[in-house]
Amino acid sequence: MENKDAERRQRAASLRRYEREIYQCTRCGFCRVWGWKGVGYVCPTYPHTPAWETEYARGRVRLARATLEGEIAITDDLLRHAYECTLCGNCAEHCPVDLPLTDIFHAWREALAEAGHIPETHRLIAGYIEQYGTPYGPPPDADPFPPHTHKETAEILFYPGCTNVRMAPEEVEAIVSIFDKLGLDYTLFDVESCCGIPLYEVGQMEGFRAVAAKTLELMRRRRARVIVTSCPSCYQAFKVLYQAEEGLHHDFEVQHISEFLLPRIKDRLNALPARVTWHDPCVLGRHLGLYEPPRDVLRQVPALELVEMASHHEASQCCGAGGGVFFTAQEVAAATVEDRVKQAEEVGAQTLVTSCPNCYVRFRQNVRKSRRRLRAASLAMLINDVLEEETAK
């Protein structure tokens, strides 16, 4: 009995921060399906589940409340409901009483992890990060980083992130090429050392802090002033999450690749007569508010036509890979990304562009598997294709 009471108190510790908000849920159901004002449904994964109450935000809030109150046994089924959420934030965006739903669900995961309830997949990921510095496991036979001029120190440090290095090396190559064309004083972070976000998203905060401290120390050795990344999650980690943690504060200026490129590419781009649509990554958009910088970069490309999908900006539809869902519920993630790709096709886009490695990889896989005529590209890849070489002064 004492052990159960101790576990209940441990579970409640993280959730207690949002106790008031949890009890404020009116159970209106707006976080499930609307079917009006251009929004077909709010939760991106809900249509691809058995559609129980507990598979969208309202039901998850109730489960978090039951966890807080110690009313419910922590089973594999409950963990599935907790971790099938992409933490995309669309439910919070459409909540009529403005509940911080993403924060509640993250605190719920934190509470579960603190009490030792960790899915085997998440234990595997944590072990990989600890041993190899990446959630993708043992290193490949070949060097995963593209050829580049190695510098110990530089003004700008390009941090590619785990998914780009292992799953989208073409993105890393494109940014290295862009920096070379712009004649920048930069160095590539060519060490596999995760920013910690995969652990943060699944609530393993102790592991997140440990890996973040290690990576931050490696970054400091480069003595850069500016950190540039194309991964919104890495960007969020360095710019927001590290600064919120004692011992992880730093003085780096952190920029997403879209912010970084915007003032540097004016009048340097060749024409691209193509119809392009932009996918707002959930972290970059709803979590961090960066909607216009990537669009402004695309608008600088001569002859490019930028069109919006049915769901865009704050209402953008998630690709289905966030929040660890890619690792734990791949069938759900695959069905969710199909919905988003169809939206791009519906507006007649020739190229679906984003700047999140997880989104890009999911789009690329879907397009190849379905043999669609649509092209998936990252913002950096597209800009590298049209960016002129630096001219001699």
C-alpha cells in the first residue's frame, strides 16, 4: 500500500502544475471533429485510430486527470493513448477555453516516466541516445556527414540534427552548399550528439537534461556566436528549452534556417517557374510562431507561385510524426501524412516544401511509395537549387 501511495504522489508531481487547467476542461469536444469553417478535424491522428474517446484531446485530459487522482491503473493501453498524440498543438489552437493542452499532455508523459512507466520503444531510444548520441542507433559504415571544410571554431555553427544526419543527408549537403555559396565563416557540428528533444517529447526529463548538457558543452567548444539549424525541434531546444533549465543557459544567438537566409539571399536567386505550397511544421508554427519567415524566403524566388493548402498557418495539419509517434505508432503516422500530402495535391502544387526533417522525410517516403508526381523538398534544398554562386569582388 505504501509503495502504491508513493507512486501516486510521484505521478502527481508533474501533473500538479496543471491541476487547475485539467479541471477546467468543459468536455465540449471541439478538439475532435469540427467539419465547419474549413476544419474537417482537429486531432490529426484521431481518424486513424479506433476512435475511442481517449484517442483525442478531451479523453486524454480525462485520463491525465485520472492519473493525477490515482484513479486508474497504468497499463500498456493507457500508455498507448498517452503516446499516440503528436503534441502538434492543434487542439490547443482550437480550444474555446484556451487550455494549454500540449503542456498538459507533456506533463502527463513526464509524470508517467517519473513513475517508471516507460514503453519499451522509448527505453530503446534512450539507450541509443546514451550510447550513440542519436535515436537512430549504431552509426552507418560510411561517414554520415557530407564533405566539408572542417573548422574547430567559426562565427556560425550549423547544427544539422539527428534526423537530417541519418535520414535526410541531402538537407545537410544543401545547407553546407548554401553557406559555401554565401562565403560564410561557418563550421558544421559534425558530431552525433542529440539535442535531447526525443527524450523531452516522451517525458524523460532527466535524460533530456543529461544529453542536453553534453551537447551544449560540445557546441561551446566551437566558440561560435550564432547557431543555425533547419530542425524546428532543435531550434526549440536551443532557443527555449535550454534557457528554461538551470545549467543549460547559454549566450548563443539561435536562428532557424528561414530566419537566417531571409536577409542574405536577396537578388541572389534564379527563377523557378513552379507552383509550390508550404507546410507549417507544428513546432515551428504553433509552438514558436514562425509562420512568415519561410514564406518570405520562398517569395524571394523569381517566378515561383506560392499557394496555400486548405489547412495552413495556425490551422496547419500535422504530418503525424511528432511527439515520438514516428517511433511508437508508425501506421498511424503513415496514414496521417497521407492526409497532408493529399491537401498539397488538391491545390495543384508541384512541390511540397517544409523545413522540418521529420515532416520532409515523411513526405518524401509517402511520395516515393505512392509514386506521386508531387515533389517533396526542404526549404534549404529548394533555395540551394536556385542560389547563385558567390561572385568575386
